[in-house]
Amino acid sequence: MIISPPFIREQNASDSDYAWVNSMLPIDARRSFPLNAHGSWHGGVHVTHTDATSRPEMLRAIADGVVVSFRKPSALEKRDAFPLNYNGKTDDGYVLLKHETAIGSGDSGSIVFYSLYMHLQNRLDPAIVEGAKIWRKDVIGQSGMVDGANAFHFQVFCDDENMMKLTGRTTPGLNIAADGRTDTVYGDIHFYLPAGTVFYDQIPDMASPNVSQLKVVYISTEPLYVSMTFEKGSCTMVTRRKNATYDFVYDKVGDPLVDTDYVKHSGNSEGYEYSLYRTALHLYPQNPSAGFELLRFGRVISTDTTLTPVNAPLWRTVSFPGGTGMVNLAVPEIKKFSDADFPHWTGWWMVDDDTDNNSQCNSLFVKSLQKDGHFSAISSRLVCRFPLEWNAATFDQRYSWLKSGNDDIPAMQDADYEKIKTHASALCFDPGALGSGHLWHFHPAEFISHFRKCGWLSKQELKQLVPMHGIRNAGKAKGMVWESIPYHDGEKNLAERINVPLNQAMQKYLITTPLRVACFLGNAIQETQWLTRTEEGGSTQLWYYPWHGRGLLQLTNPRNYFRYFTFCGKSYPEKVSQDLITEYIRLSRLSGEQRHKGNKLADTDHPALPVNVIELRDTVASSDETVADSAGFYWSMNPMASYADEEHTLERCIVSAGMRTRIYYRSPAFWKACATVNLPGKRDDLYSTALNGFEARCCVYGNAISVLTEMKLPAENQKTVNDQPESGQLRRAK
């Protein structure tokens, strides 16, 4: 899922993504979520806004979707008069979008949710017609007025089936008796530590689960909840415990622990996260790939790999009341989750105990929060089930209680009731099947912030990254050429086949931020000839055959292959690997035809090379899972994330291709990621022509910046104002 707020302004470097999203959505406290000022259910929020310039800021679609229905805004004279003007001038334009995307495999491989933009003024964008395809960041319309104030109503909701896909549950809290979901795993990793968890002093051997000689510093008397966050090379551990007085409140224990367990390894990595590959090699030498998952997820997620030994530990420093100690988070008594499970100790509660069909909030869960004084603190992470409020046919069912009143609102006279009913009906629309029952409603800002941590690309989102054209250097005679790039939909298409394995690999190796994905796929899509093949063409003619490029990042060279075999826990004769590596180095120092004379890289030249190792090498091209996993391994080994996390200063480049000039985009950060894949010795030689295919990689990069991020691309004057790449590169069909 790729998602963003309905307003998009530049993000300050010091702002967290969460802070930036919320700054885009300033909310009227009287019209917040899930209750309005009168205590009735309110399915969305009123986002305040003031257009003080001659060019009004336009509302944008939060994700790719389809227009379900819409209403063009009425003229100002209607807005200013009853029935739209009830408590003040109110605009009636709206757009309802249906979004179909993915957040995981299995049941989560196809999810549907809706976004509603109400109280739009002036005019809607001409693209808004029923059934039209709308892309994320596309203009919808302009924020209007509500009760005389500049604001619009913004709402996100789904049905029962998709609630289970999105969150994995409908019960208020998370089931902590078993580990969380595996079909969708993203964001922070969370651990439930039951009472009786033992904390130890220093651990002399981080690879050993043996505790017989360890010093105990604490034994917990209550459950503790630990969250592990990876970000820009660091790892932060936060502990929480249940508030002693209030059931639904969880307090932080101690200060956040940042990179407390980081041990610097030899190499150029810095920070706990960037060192995960080397840490996995060090602590889990029998199967570093499984060990990497233990470090990343707190458990092994993949079904085709096994931790060796099975009781290998995950020792981490964890806060407890009054201090810190070492805990083996891998033991089965400690349950593992991710943000995909919406842990209740981070504030996520599902509210489904108001079973009537009126608009009053009769939830005992909510009333308990209000009584304890904690409702406002956690209300934004409540996910609540109640009827849609925009169905005129159900108005009496939802609001007839107004005639009787309640403890907070006096009884309404019939004439006044008819007046408010007429006003509401003027704003309602026909919601079809959505208006007949209960729906699940999310706070829009929290929904957006949460799923921006997901990073899973649906098939259609991945397709958009493949540019319509690529730039290729055809040699001195032809120079740069501008080539059309075909894309064939269907299950046999590589992009379709590897969608799930690719996303699983990106989650495993933390290729989950938009800029990391842009750097990773900017290389992988070009290396695979635009997601059409998994090994180098004409491989048998290559001097380094059969150790030629395979996989998404074209794993090449016996050294890299044997590193991958080691990472996957595969054994091989050390002498064979050294002989092949030595031969490869010898041949690489020769030139031209000399490399083919006396070449001893063939499998037949090394009879001691095990068959299973040859098979594994070949699966780097033939197995969709290994195609993706080997690329993630290569990404982490280098580590490429450290370069992708640098500031991306975009440059607009012009190249002559044929009779026309074409545009592509680059940045020093992307260059470093590209050079790391192909030519590490040139990493610091910015834009060296020695790197083959850099311009073509940049064609993917420009698409990725547009599709995955909110960054603007530089225009002809180098001012960053463009939403889309020039030269018609985005692959979009209405």
C-alpha cells in the first residue's frame, strides 16, 4: 500500500513522518474522531484550512483508487442559503473513492478500503467521473466550508471482511496467547513478556541460550511489552507496562534504548541496523539467513528456512521498572508481533460493542475511557464500528433520538428536527450497499501514518515503477537511444510472479522506506531488463560463465555466490570455493580473448563442487523466492541502506536521444547505491562513465520518486515543482 495525506507540502528534515502527516491534517476539535462535540459517532474528522493565496491548495487522493460516486459543488448562492446553510455556509461537493491494494500475502494480498472527501467547493477536477481511475496525489478538488468555517470532512472506512484483512481482528485487544500474523508483517516489532520473565546481567556469549551461569538481575512480576524500531541504521527498544489504575492505558518504562546492543564489526557499517548482516554471520553461523530473520522479526518468518540450532537466542537489552537487563526474546514464552497486528499496548483498540443503529455512542468501552479521563489521549487509535452517516434513507433510524433528547442534549421540537433532517439530507448521497449496515471507521491521520510503515507494493503499484521508456548508450556510432519498454500483464510475467517474494524479501531486509525501495528497484528493474529475465543474456558466451549474473541484482562472481551459500546455511568444500575465486580473479585481470583461453570456471573443472550447491546457484535465477532473497542478501551485505538513507538531492538531466532531448533524474545518493551494486571502486567517483546503464537506472529512479514519495522533481529551472517525470514516463492506463 502506498498512501499519503490529502494535502502534500514539503517535509522538514527534522520532522518525523508521523509529525509531518499530522501537520497536513489540522483538525477541528469539535468535529474530531470518533465522536463530535455532542458525543455522537463521527466517522471522520474536519480538517481546517485557509486558502490565503491566489492559487488555492488542492485536495489530493490519498491512494490509487476508483471514483465510486461524487457530487459537483453547488453554486455559492445555494451554499449560502438553507438547506445547506444551517449553522453557517456549507459546501456540498464530495468524492468517494474505493481503494484496492495489498498489505501482504494470502488474505492480505487484496484489501479494499474507502476514502471520503466531503464539503468541497468551487469545482471538482475534470478527471472526477464515476468509475474513473484516480492515482495517488491526483487532484480531487478544493476544500470548502462547513458551518461557516473553512474545512472539509475526511473519512476512511472499510467493511467487516476487510477489517479482518487490515487489522487481523475485531476483538478490542490483541490475542497475546500466540504469535502474530505472518502473512503480513511490517513496521515495528513487538514482544509480549509474561510475568516471570527473567532479566540477566552481562551475557558473555550472545550466541548461547544457556543461562545456568548467568547472574539474574530481575524477575518481572507483571507482563511487559517491548517494541523494537529500526530506522536509519539504528535500533530503538521501548518497554511498556499496563497502568496500575486504568485498564486501557500503557505507560513507558525507563528511557528508550538506542543501539544499546550494537557491537561494531569490521567493515564500513555503522549502527545496529546496518550491521544486521554481519551480526547474523557472527551469532548464527550455521544458518545466518534464519538468524537475520530472528534479528529482524524476533522469529523466523520464512517457511523454507530453519534456525540452527532451533533454540538459538536473541539476547537484547530491555528496560524493566528500575533498570535494564538482558532478555532472550527468542524463547517461545515470549510472543512476537508487528505493527500489522495493531498491538493494543501501542493504543490500538477495536470498538464493536455499540450494536444499535442510531448515531449515539452507546459503547461501554468508550464510556469507560471517558469516565477514566483517557478518551482523548487514545481516541485517535480507536477503530470503531457503526453505521455510515451519509445515508438519507437511514436518517430517522440514526437521529430520531433527538426528539427525546438525552443527558447532554435537550429534546428537539418536530419543526427543528425536520430542519436538521432537511440539512443533513442535502449533504447525504446514495451509498449503495455501504449504507445498509455497520462499517469500521479509522482516524484518517492515524490510518495514513500507520500504513505508510507497511511498504508492501501491490502488483499495480510495482508496475508503475517500470518506466515507459529507457535510455541506453548504444555506443559511439548511435550514442544515446530512447527505447520503448513493453510490459506484459499476466501470471507468467516475472513482475506478477515475484510480487509476493519480492515484498517478503524487502520486509526481511528492511527495504521498506520509499527511498530505499527507489534505490533497490531502481537497480533491480534495470538489471532484469525491466523485470523480464532473471539472468544475464548470452550467459554461455560470458567469460565468467556459469558464475554470471542471476537474480534481481544479478549476483555475479564465485565470491558473492559462496557468500550467499554461507548465508543460506549451505556447506561446501572450502578448497573448491577458493579455487574458483582465485580463478575468477586471475581471469578478471586478463583482457579480451585471453579470458576464454584456459578458463577453469566450469563445473566440470571442479568435480568436488557439490550438486546441491550447483542447484542453489541455479535457483538464484529459477526460483522466484531465491531471485528476490538473493537480492536482499546482496543489499544487506554491502550495506546499501546506508547510502539510500542519505539526502536525495535531485538533479534534472538532459540527454540527446535521436532527434530529441530526453529527461532523467539522478542524485548522489542513488549514484552511491548503483555503484555499490555494480562498481564499488567508483562509489566516490560521482557519475563515472565506467558504470554501465546508469542513465537507464535513473529512468526507474525518477518513476520511483514520483510513485513512492511526495518529493517534487526539478523542472527546467531546477526548481522542484513537478509531481511526475517529464517525457511521459509513468506507466498509467485509466
